[in-house]
Amino acid sequence: MRHKHFLTYLLMLFSSAILLAQTKVSGYVFDEFNEPVPFANILFKGSTEGTTSNENGRFYLESDNTYNTLVISFIGFDTQELPLTKKVNYDLKITLTAGGEQLKEVVVYSGKQSKKNNPAIDILRKIWKRKRQNGLRQFNQYQYNKYEKVEFDLNTIDSSVIKSKLFKGMEFVFQQVDTSRITGKTYLPIFINEAASEVYGDNTINKEKENLIGNKNSGFSNNQVIIGFIKDLYNEYNVYDNYIKIFDKSFTSPISRTGIDTYNYVLTDSAFVDNKWCYNITYYPRRKNELTFKGDFWVNDTTYAIKEINMQASKSANINWVKELYIEQEFDVLNDSVFLIKRDYILSDFVLNKKEKSRGVYGKRTTLFNKYKFDVKKPRKFYEAQIDPYNETVYNRDDAFWETNRLEELNKDERGVYKMLDTLKTVRKFKNLYNIGSVLASGYIEFDKLNFDYGPIFSTFGFNDVEGIRVRGGGRTYFGPNDPWRIEGFGAYGFRDDKFKYGLSGKWLLDRKTRLTISVGTRRDVEQTALNLTPTTDVLGRSFGSSSLFASGDNSRLTNINLTRAQIDFEPWKNFQVQFGGSFRKLKSASPSTFSLDYIDSSEPSGISSEINQGELTASLTYTPGRVNIGYGVERRISDDDYPTVFINYAKGDRSLLDSDFDYERLQLFYRQPLLVGGFGRSWFTLEAGKTFGDVPLGLLSVIPGNQSYFSVFNTFPTLNFYEFITDTYTTVHLEHNFNGRLFSRIPFLRKLNLREIVGIRGAWGSISDANIALNQPAFSTLGLNPNSIAPNDKIYWEYSVGVGNIFKLLRIDVNFRGNYFDNIDARRVSVTGGIGFYF
């Protein structure tokens, strides 16, 4: 069985509670006026095992040891000791009484704190001043060993789940149930991934390299999709940074320079921590619905380095599918002036809704660090050297390796996961459930015995003005996620035009180190060809633009395309791709009565040609610094979208190539840059520019991409019609910003909806030569284009949009407004587009 869709597997198992820890307590802490006491200290007497109450006064604490007394304390209140008569004590109600003598000596803070004369903020400013001198940044070079353990658990388990028909025959999975020390929920561990790495860095050249030396997980062996999913889910972060990126969201760090405007800070205690005198500062958000944390941290009194910190995401934070998010970091004292991270722990509770009793999936990552070494210089080539991205030895380490490199012992439950999943994979019912989820997640139906996937199933039916009802069937070879080669194809039939269409492509990875790949493909199909400026190498691709089910206005400007292409790709350096290719295409209008590709041709008796035959050679460079890829096969997934992209393409059309019709050259540039704007959300900036040298017909010109569909399509203009502007020289700019609810969170009646405001502005300038206007006069006449407004060269065409995202956590709707060129034929002043997606 293949394991391509781990999230599907996570959502299939639920279980009930078998309490394994020796002492468990949960409850609420109140004051004499029945008001919750946040951040109260709860401790097992005679131990260092404890926790703090949350903002609602709620707490949960457990231990593998047996304790008889619980100690509850908070500044300004009398300390209370509560006898524990049972091993399990849930829903305790604890009332603290104000302590008279303490109140004379200590000021109890609540609500919004003053920014002036606040000792906690004075300490915070000293942290800012010294943060560049703390940790690894104070050394020229560094290296250390890292051990990472990621676990996924099903939580909130009760007897109704165990007895449900869904799990009949799989009851054995419930033998590993435990209870979370953070949330108090019962949970069942169902997946664990362990990774051991060696990390090297050089601050003088700003380079870092991580060598994975061991990887092991329960039941998924060397599946790079699962491993990549984990890396994408839990990005690395630094509490000293102003903003901490988690789940593609930018949280304001409690140590941020903008923290004074975001958090309330209270100096609550001072004590020795590992023989270092430290201050304890509690913090909590000033406003609701922002991406913030609450918690506390200990900071050293001389270096102002963080010794310990815990961060819990505010329950009102505008983030989907996550009910709890909790982070702990501990720093080790190397000497009097060096504090280095020792342990990093993050827990997240993934749920479909945030109700208290909702079931979900815990994701837990524990990272430990040791064997630090400094100022051991290595040559630049060490950091830049290409290595084989997949080494089978790394994924088949024996038990002796893990005994040496596992920096934290696995507990009984974690050890049991390996055995449980091996057994579960033999259960036929689980296989069937897994396969159903896999189809919904991937769009492909898997035939494992044939090593073939049928799909995508969502393209089976369609409709447009040329084909009428369209039926499509296709598939791909699939031996595993890291296949060195893949073949895919499709066949389609249109009932109106009574024509059969097909496509077939294959690609082969010849060398993993340099990503040397060759690919060939051919397609005979009906397509909307005016949806992008820079070319795509997806020979089999289609889009919403070819379906009038999802379009407004006239959608008959479709093209019959006969395309064959071959290319070779390689990466001489990481994330720097070089591509050479050649193609031959035949283009002809699919609806001659409403759309024309005709051009002047003196060699034809009629003086007009209606078909384009063109061979083309291409060379392109793509640079994506910072991109993280998943997998090592011929096809890879991209981990995130935070990297910039630079694409340069050169194309040469030559009449000597396969009896082609035109000579020309084309140069194009594409640049895209995502921008995190701190607590104000995220922007995306895109620039495209290009020029065609030579006289070419409409099918080879650059069309400013309109969008007549009701879907938001990347880098198109939603109020432009297809073929409204045609150019041979162009520049377009797109700028979009998502505030992630920053503005709506200030509006009381909108705050609870967690909506996200989105704004955008787009512009296009282009020109077309007189020679190309003359060459394409027959086509332009059919389109009804005014010779003076074929291209937006007189003034820049522009439009803007305002949108609302996160509607029901899934839907986004944009209203788009045209800024000028209102006199164009069928000009649309306003359009509405939308999209559906799962976003945190």
C-alpha cells in the first residue's frame, strides 16, 4: 500500500482512554469573586513538576509518579495545598483568597499594563539590545547535532468511538491511549518520525548546511512526502525574531521590538534557574483575534538571554483548524555569557472546529540539540557542494544507531506505535478506508497491482461552447512517490464537435544530483490559449478558461492545438534550473464563425492563412532561492511558497524547422516575490515583461491574460475579456496583500468571524507594431478590435480589487473593478471571482 496522503490516514482513527500515568489533575482556579485567575502556578508538592493556568483559569497536570498533594499559588494570594485523595482528579474548582501581607508588598497586575515605568518593559529593551550577541550569532562558525521527533496522535477519545462500526475489527489500536500533560485530553499515538542530523553554519558568509544522517518512522519508511509534510508543517523559528512563522502565519514574538504595542508585560518573579539568577516575565495580548501568544519567559539578569520560554497561541487568534498551539523552549548555559537552545517542543491540536469537546489530531515536535562546536572553519565549497538528496542508508539505520543518536528516550506509547501500525497495515478494512481518503485527497484512483492511477477524476466531465459536453479519462504510472520515471496520458471526447482528443507525456530522471531530466509529450486538444504570458512546460495542462460552466460572457474563443514538445532540464546548482527544449505546434481556430486566427499570407490563393505551423527552440533559466523541495524522484512537491522566483525565457522560431511559417525571437522575464509584512499580513508582488522580435500571427503574439471565469486565476486580469489586449511588447505588474484579519479584528461585530481582508492592484502596458497589426488584420476584424486600442500603449491599463477570505474557513470572494478603457467592446466594469482552499 502506498502512503501518499498522510493527513487522510490521520483522520481515520479514533479511540478511548486507558489512563497510564499515576497522577492526573485538572480544574479551574478562581478568586473570591469567582473570577478566573490566569497564570496561577500549580505544582505537585515535593516535586518540580508543575504547570500554569490558562487565561480562563483552566489547568491540567499529570505525572508518572504518585503524589498526594497539589500546591496552588499566585502573587497576591495565599498559597493553597489541596489533598489528592485519588490518582485521577478532574474538574477541580480551586478558590484562592487574597493574602493581606503579600498585597502590601506586591502589586497585582491585570488588564492592560502601562508602557511607562514598567520594569518588565525595561528588561525587554535590554533583551533587544543584546539579542545579536546571544546564541550562535556570536561565533564565526558553529556546528551541532540535532535530534527531531515528530508524533501525531488522535485525541478526545471516548467509548462511543471504540464501539463504532467504523473501527470494528481494529480495536487493537486503542491499546496505546494516554493523556496530554498540556490539554488533559486522552490521545492515541498513531505516527512517529525520528530524524538525526548534523548541522554546520558560517555566519561570515551566511551559509548553513544540514546533513540528515538517520531517519525512521512508523510504517512509512523512506516516504519523502510524509517527511516533507512534516518539514512544511513545522518550520524552524527563532524567538528572538520579531515575527515567528508557524503554519504559514506570522505570529508576533513575545520578544519582538513591536511587542510593546502587542502584548502586556508583567514582571512576576525572580529566582535561580540552573544556578543563574533570572527574571520571570508574564505576557498576554493587548487585543483579541491577532496572531499572538500568551505565557511567560525567564531571562538572565546579566546577559539578558532567554533561559526558558513558553508560548500558547491565544484562543481568539485568527488561525484555522488549530485549537491549541503550545511552544516550550529551553536554553542551556554553556558559560557565563553563552546561552544555547537545548530543547524545543511544540504541540498543536488540529480540529475541524474549536469546540471544547471536538475530536482532532495532535501534532507534536520535540527537537534536541547537543555537541556544539565553534569556530571550526570549513571552505565555502563545503556548503555549496551538491550531494545525492537520497541515501538509502539514512532510512535504514539499525537499533544501535538510534540508541546512540536518539537524544530522548521513547516512552512506552511511542515504542508501541511502530508495532501497532505494522499490524494495522494488514487489516483489509483499514486499507479500504485509506484508499477512499486517498482518492478524495489526490483526485486519483489507485490500482496498486497495476502500478497505475486513474484520474484526475475531477476532470472527467466538462462543457464549453465548442465541444459541448466533454468526457475525459486519463491516468499515470505510479510505483511510488519517488519514481525515477513517469508516464501519463488522457483521452477525451466532445459530443458537439464529435472529435476525439488525447495527450501523452513521459519524463525520466537520469541523475539525482544534478536533476538531469528528459521529457517528451504530445497533445491534440481544444484550449483557451490566452491565459498566461510566460510559457508553461505542462504539455497536458488545461484550465477553467476552457469551460463555460465557470465563465461569463463569450467563451467561444478557443483554439485547436496540436503540440509536440521535448526538453532537457538540469540543476547545476541548488534551486537553479536550466532548461533547453524544442516544440512544434499547429494552431487553428476551434470556432471559425466567432473566433479567427487568420493572417495575411501572399503565398495563398486567397491571400489569407487560417492555420499556424511553427517550430520553436527555447532556453530558460529559473532561480528559486530558499525553495524547499519534497522527494527525490522525477516529480517533486514544493514545501512552501515563501521563496522568490526569477524566470528568464528565450525562444527562437525558425522557418527551417519542420517547414515552419515564421522567423522570430522572443525574450521574457518573470519575477515573483512573497513579502511577510510582520503582523500586517503577507503580500505577493509579480512582474512580467517580454518582447517579440519579428512579425508573427495572433497565435504567437502575447495576449494580456483576461479572466472570464468565476475563479481567481493566478496572474490574470479579472475584468479583461479574452483577447481584449494583444501585444508584441508588454509589462504587467500584480500586487496583492492579505491582512490576515488585522483590520477586521478591530471591528467588534466582525471579530468573531475571523474573516481576512484582501486588496489588490494590477496594471498592464503593452504595444504592438504596425507590421503586426497589418499581418493580423483579418483576425482583429473578427475580434472587433479598434486599431487604436489593440494594445494598452496609450495609457497603462489598471484594475483593483477588494476581497474577503476565510469565509466559513474555506471560501474567498473578490470584487474586481476596472480602472480605465471603459469604451472597449463588451468592457466589464466589475467582476466577481472566488476560490476554495484549505488554509491555516
